[in-house]
Amino acid sequence: MPLTSLRNEIHNIAMHLRVQEDEERRRRACERALRARRGIEDHFESKRLARQLEDELESFG
């Protein structure tokens, strides 16, 4: 294999690895954002349910 072909092949492999790393980094960032969004939604749902429960208990008392 000529040196130029070898150099090109190594370059192609490096670029492929970089693309894979970028895709993995984006995937992890999306997962973190989704977990954060779900955590926020859970927090507000919990607060809503607590207020609803308080209202229900006040209506009995």
C-alpha cells in the first residue's frame, strides 16, 4: 500500500472515530436533558398532588 493511501486510510479512520465520539456525546447530552426534564416534571407533579391532597383534607375538616 503506498504511503499516500495509508495516510488517507488512517485519516478516514480518525474522522470516523471522531464522528462516532461526537454522536455519542450528543446522545449522552440528550439523555441528561431528558432526565432533567423528567425530574422537573416529577417535582411539579408532586407539588400539584400535595396541594390537591391538602385541599381535599381541608374540605373534610
